[in-house]
Amino acid sequence: MLGAVIGDIIGSPYEFHNIKTKEFKLFCDRSCFTDDTILTCATAESLFAHIPPQDALFKWGNLYKNRTYENGTVNAFGKGFSAWLENKRPNQSKTNGCIMRLSPVIFAFKNKKDALQYALELTKITHNHEESLNATAAYIETAFLLKHAVPPKIIKNIIKHKYQYDLSQSVDDIRKNYNKFYCSCKNSVPQAITCALDASSYEDAIRNAVSLGGDSDTLAAMAGGLAQISFDIPAHIQQDALKYMDTDVLHAIYQFNAAFHITNQNIYIPQTKLSIGR
């Protein structure tokens, strides 16, 4: 999950100030974690604490729905999730909010069948549109193919035939025509997958995603969650990203890594006491 959280933080300054280059500062005074991180932590807690995912989403959503940070950023949720916090009813949403929170599922389950079952149940809580369910399955399938070291070219063919996602374009080709704020699954998940599959490192995957424009933080979170499977996250990037996390996010990452024996990172995220809500 750390790969998704760091991607979210790096992409956050560029969400409404899009850039079309891979040459940019990874962190700046406008960097922060957003709803992508918050709901990723909710998924993580549902797994390491063995609580229903609906309860975890509701808890984390209410903890952060009105929170303002020192840089003036309010971690507000989208209209769909905000409505769910009020009525707890799923809707026909086909947006990528159901995907950016999935990365903990990848690392919590050893086999694809169990991971996919959990991921689909998680998605249906808030997003029950066919496109959202298809995107969830495609993302989990990609992750487990990466876990088995399947070459990117083969992964692209599998995802194309099983989920009708055309992954033939390069990152450079996508960038040329990616000029809108796309947040639908079909217009952001295939692109994020491509950013991860075409990367030469974790950092390269994040730079690929942010450089597309559009929903930069979510693209980077989705790509980062996949890239963490194939690449180590450089220690200096982890260290810089820690500065933008609060106590609850750090605690969730620590607890998740401890529960599922995730030890392939370069630095140790310290155990922390909770600051709010528990």
C-alpha cells in the first residue's frame, strides 16, 4: 500500500495544475495525502483488524471528511463518496475511486481468487456499476500477473482480451491526447496500468502517471500500487514522503506491513500511537 500512498502524495500538487512532462519536483509545499490515501488506509485496516470493509470506509471517511491541512488543502471526498457517508447506499458510479484504494488487497492475499473476491466486495459497497467491477478485476489481475513476474507485453495482451482495455499505446502516445480531467474507470485505469507496466523503476511509474495530466494523484496512486510489486521504493523517496503523512496514516501502514510481513522496503516505518478516532 505504501506505493499507492506515496504516489498520491506526489501527484497531489498536480491534480488541478496539470503538467505534461516527467521533469518535475516529487515533493513541494503543496504536497499532501488525499482521499486516495485515506481510503487506502481504510482498506488496510479492514484487512489487518479483520473488520467489515464497509465499517472501515465509514470510520476513515468520517475522520477526514472535514480535515484541513497546514497548506490549506481540505481532504474532501467526491460527491459520490460523500453521499455514501450519509446514506451508506451504493450507486451506479463508474469512477476510479473504487480502484485507488485497492492496493492493500494485492499484498494481503496470496492467491488471485481470494483477492478478487474481496476486491469486488469492497468495490460493490460504493460502486456497483459494471465498469467499476470490470476495472477492479483488471487491476487485481494485473497485480497478480506482476507478482508472478509475467512480462508486461503478455500482461497487456491478457488484460486486453479479458477486460477490453486497449493497452497498446505508450505513455508518450497517451499523454498527447490526455487533456481532460478523466476520472472514469475506463479512461484512467488502463492508463495507470500502462504507466506501471512501461516503467523502468518505481519513480519512473509515478512520473509516467503524473505527466499524463488529468486526475494526477489518483493516476499516481493506482500506478504506484502496481509499481511497488515490481520495484523497490527508493529510500530517499520514502523518507521524503513520510513528512507528509500524519500519525494515523503512519500507524495504518505500520500495522498493515506487520500483519502481512511486508519487509521488502528500504526503511522502517515506526510504530506510532493513534492521534484521533480510535
